[in-house]
Amino acid sequence: MAKTKPVYVCSSCGADSPKWVGKCPSCGEWNTYAEEIVAKDPVARFAARGFAGGEARPRLLRDVTLKEEVRLDMQDAEFNRVLGGGLVKGSLVLIGGEPGIGKSTLVLQTVLKMQDVRTLYISGEESAQQLKLRAERLSKKYSDECFILCETSLEQIFAHALDIQPGLMIIDSIQTVCTELIAASPGSISQVRECSVAILKYAKESGTPVLLIGHINKEGSIAGPKVLEHIVDTVLQFEGDQHYMYRIMRSIKNRFGSTSELGIYEMRSDGLREVGNPSELLLTQNHDGLSGVAIAAAIEGVRPFLIETQALVSSAVYGMPQRSSTGFDLRRMNMLLAVLEKRAGFKLAQKDVFLNIAGGLRVNDPAIDLSVITAVLSSSLDLVVGRDVCMAGEVGLSGEIRPVNRIEQRIQEAEKLGFTRMIIPQMKGLDGLNVKIKLFQVRKVEEAFGILFGKKDNSRI
């Protein structure tokens, strides 16, 4: 019988210690050590991990031959885009997100679309009847090759997988799976680590792609040891506000594609719908005569789209002015407010400033800086920005408008949606651009304000 002993394991880096410590000596995080009961049977554990020997032999790098990765079509354009063109055979993909955001719905509806692929959907959280009810809501057509298994034992999961030989396996979720080799509860650090390593070994040896659904903790990171994100091939973050209809899938790590891609979905009663052109959906509101609204041309991945930047500036009721941002980095907003006050002469120290990116999106593109300060100024002075104008530009600390990448795609997207004017930074190579939209190239924020509000300099606004 294997001996057991208590150890303390860091949830951030996976380091262990015979006693509890406040600060992890490996990664420097505080209060991350948790007690685990592990089996002292290294022979069985290493054999289960695949370290007991194998067929691999050292080879010279020049003798390695390259071949194109075989990808599995997910029957979902957004999913394929984020993965880099499809799911690579033998890859391990981790999908994380908040509870109720739609992770299981997305994966199940994707499985139901794949009619020609034998899939094994393993659920450790729901019963077969619950999955049946969800499938009835998502689709009326079922694949003849879709198998459902409600199991949490890793050994039983592998036994059924060897019997069925699936072309795709889904585990919902990795925190519910446990192995008999570890004397710890499901979801613990040691259980998640050992199960994920064993699943990785199965995926690589059999060539079966595996989708893992993972929980996140209150800090927003995926629950479990950090090694879980290290060993998988792709980490996808499924995010969005539950009070809005839009959901975004971001690629945090991808060994077979770009990490700058994202997919946009719309949550509906019959599941998640792919959003092919997000600009038209994000600009549906009519803001004629309303101040504090500016349109920005942003790019996420290879896709350009236009979004509304909304701001509200009011006098501070209390002694300390409030700063609040939704969908935009709060620290960057404070920096832009300091630029407005120092470089452009607008006094906002005694003002409450609230910023919102419409639609519940979170955008990291620095090209929306110009629209942020424009919306703030529009609300502060109660001046309306024209509905036919959009903008793109990064704002520097000295008040200059810095160039942004892929400006041609932003201009073409704005023209396609009916905008007639666009404010952009001064850039070379735009003279030969064949577009009908009128372009205003500016170097400083004062020039942009003069074009927007019809004044030559900000002192007269």
C-alpha cells in the first residue's frame, strides 16, 4: 500500500514544501500554499505519466523532416480563426471563463455541428439528461458519432476512450477529473496537475485532439496550478459581461497560430451565433445630438471593426473625484486625462470621469486613445461629435498623435460603413490610397480638436 504524506503546494507555480509558508520562495506570490495529501508512490506516478521508458530516441536537428499540420474543421468560422485555421490533431486546448459565460454551450454546439467526426463528450458536472436538454435547445439535428460520458475517474475515461477511439475528446471540466494515484480531492493542485499530464500523454500518443474546459478563480486566472497552462498547446479565454449579449474568445497562448486573434459571438436563446461583421452590430444606436460619444476604428487580430467610446464628465460631488472605466484600461485612461490637462490645458482634476466601451467589449488597441480623449472632451464641454466622423490614433505623453498599424484596413472599414470623415495620424504612403472618405492627418491633439469642433485652437473652445 502506498504511503501518504501531507505537503503544501503553491497554486501559482506548483512548488511544494513540507510546511506552510506565507511567501512562495520560487515565484514570490503570497498566501498561495495549500495542503495536499499525496501518495508516496513515485514508480506508479511516473509510469502513469509515461516516464517509464518509450520509443523516442535522440535525433539530429537536420534529420527532422517538416510536414504540414493536419487540422480538424470545427464547423465554426470564429473558432477556426482563433485556433489558427482549425484544431490540430493531437493538440491539447484549454478553454477558460467565468461560470455561466457559455463555455459548455459553445463546445456542445460545436460538437453537434461536426457530423463526420466521432466525438466523446465527457461531463463531470452535468448528467446525461441535462446534456440532452441543452442539445435539444441548441440543435434539432444530432450527429450519429457523438457519444456522451458522465464520468470523473481518469482511469475509466481512458478505458472508454480506447474502446470508442474518438476523433475528438472534450472534458468538462478538468477540475472534476481525478485519478486513483493521488490521494487528494478532485480540483486540488496535485489532481489537476497529474490528470492534465496524463491527458497530454494520451493526446500526443493517440493523435486525438482534446478540449479541456477549465474554471477560473476570483482573480480571473484559470484555477489550478500554473503548470496547467504551460503544458497545454493552446489557452483560450472565453469572456464577456453576462448583462450583455456579446461574448469574446481570445487566444492567450497558441503553439499553432497567432495569439492576436479573437472571435465574437452573440448569445441567443438557441445558443451562440457567430458575429461575422461586429461593426454593424456595435454601431446600431443613434447618438445624434448626444455629447460624450466618439467612434473609434480598432483592430483585434486581423479584423478591423468600429466601436463606440462613451464618456461622462461631471463635477465631483465628493472631495475625491471618481475615475471609472469599463472595457478600457483604467491606468491608461488616467494617463490620457493627465495629457489632456497638461498638454491641452483642460482642467479635469475636480471632475468625475466615467468611460465605457459600448457592447460590453474590452479593447486593448492603443489606436482608440484619440476617441477616448475626444469623448471625454465632448462630454466635458457638452459639444457633439459629428455622426459621420471616426478616428484612430495613439496619444503620446507629449500630446502628439502617434501612427498606428494597418491604417489602410481601418480606413476601408470606416468607408464601408458609411463614414465620410476620418481623423488619423500623419503617416506616409496614404497619398495613393483610392478611397472616397475624407482623411484628416493630424500631429497633435489640438489639431484634432480643432477639426472636430470647428475651432483653430483649444483655447477658443
